[in-house]
Amino acid sequence: MGYEAKLRIWRGDDGSGELRDYTVEANEGEVVLDLIHRLQATQAPDLAVRWNCKAGKCGSCSAEINGRPRLLCMARLSAFRPEEVITVTPMRTFPVIRDLVTDVSYNYVKAREIPAFTPPPELEPGEYRMQQVDVQRAQEFRKCIECFLCQNVCHVIRDHEENKPAFAGPRFLMRIAELEMHPLDVADRRDAAQTQHGLGYCNITKCCTEVCPENIHITDNALIPMKERVADRRYDPVVWLGNKLFRR
Ligand code: SF4
Ligand code: F3S
Ligand code: FES
């Protein structure tokens, strides 16, 4: 049964903006992105929103609904009371381009800083062999749709623009962990994780894990194991002695 939904949407650009109220027709089974599309079609043709699949798979429609990072296409209207005002704002951690669209290029910069998968030089493609358990471990991380909601919610950069150069964020620290756990990757990821990608900034608040639409256990399965591997390396007495003796 249809009803009139109340939307409050942030309108503006990188200079200034404001929250504007709209009333939009809503129907059973719809999601917040449906309301935004109807708003574009009927009242606000210039409203900017990024989306592609409307199926929770492209990671484009990330925004904040009532202050909580969400995919707009996965936010069912049935989770809100019909009289409730649904406030939609752009992701806060990234600069606004216009309305609900943010500039997420920070994430692509961080992605490029991580060296690619590095197999042993003597192995040709097609000769790679690994245990099923190792395949499965990486598969969880490969579910990532790069929505950047975890990057958006992490307090290390959400309120601290100055930390961005030194911190890769949970999505990319997870990528480093994935490669570090790969039995055929011969690159040493541990020192770089700490010194170049800012693993030490993460204090395990787990907000990233809470908002991940793919339910990836980012903190427990990637970040904490990576911290343990870094600690093993840095605080191993044999490694410590070796560093003292040979790295002077
Ligand atoms: Fe999105 Fe989850 Fe990937 Fe982060 S890890 S970018 S929240 S899918
Ligand atoms: Fe940030 Fe996730 Fe660590 S939210 S502090 S990267 S556990
Ligand atoms: Fe693709 Fe929402 S439109 S994830």
C-alpha cells in the first residue's frame, strides 16, 4: 500500500549546502534509492546521486541514512516507520562533489600504493598450487564490493583529515592482509603495513566491520591477524637481535 514518505536530503556542493525536505510517494517493497529516483523524476531533476546496479553489488550508492553509513539500494523502507523522516547525507569522510556524490579518489590512491600479488619468480602462471583452506580464507576478503563504507566510518580519518596521508584504511589494510596470508605471495608486507600504510593507527574499534554490507569480518579476520604478524616480526627477539647486529 502506498504512502507519502518524508525525505530530508543534503543538497549542495563542496562550498556550501543545506538539508532540504521533500515528500515522495513510497510503495511496498521499495528501498531508499527508489525514493531518490522518484524524487529526481518528479521534483528534483538536478539531484546528484551515484548508483549502478541497485542490487548491492557495485558499491556505488554509498551514503549515510540517519547518520549511519549504508548502501541506498539495500536500505528497505520497511525498516522505517511511515511517518519517520529519512535523512540522507553524503559520506562524511570524503569531499562532496555535489549532493550525495562524494570524491572517493583517496581510496584509489591508497589502492595504488599496495604492491600487486608477487608469486615466486620460478613459477609460471598455471603452476600455482595452494591448499583449499588458503583459498577459502582469501575468498572472504574478495567479497569486497569497494563501497568504501568501512573507509568512511573509520574514526582514524573520519574526523582527522590530517591522518589520510599515513593511513590506508580498513579496506586496504585488509587487502594487505589478504596478500600477506597468501601462501604464494613472496613479498614482505609486514614492515610496510606498519610504516607506510598505518596499521598502528587502527585501535580495533570494529566500526568498519559493523557497516560492511558484505559482512566481511574485517577486524577479526584481517586486521587483528595482520597486527599479530607484524608484532611477531617486530618483537621477535631473534629478529630484534638480527636488526641490531646487521642493520647498523
Ligand atoms: Fe565495503 Fe566491506 Fe569492502 Fe569495506 S570491506 S569497501 S565496507 S564491502
Ligand atoms: Fe578503523 Fe576498523 Fe580499525 S574502524 S580503527 S580500521 S577496526
Ligand atoms: Fe550498486 Fe547500490 S547501486 S550497490
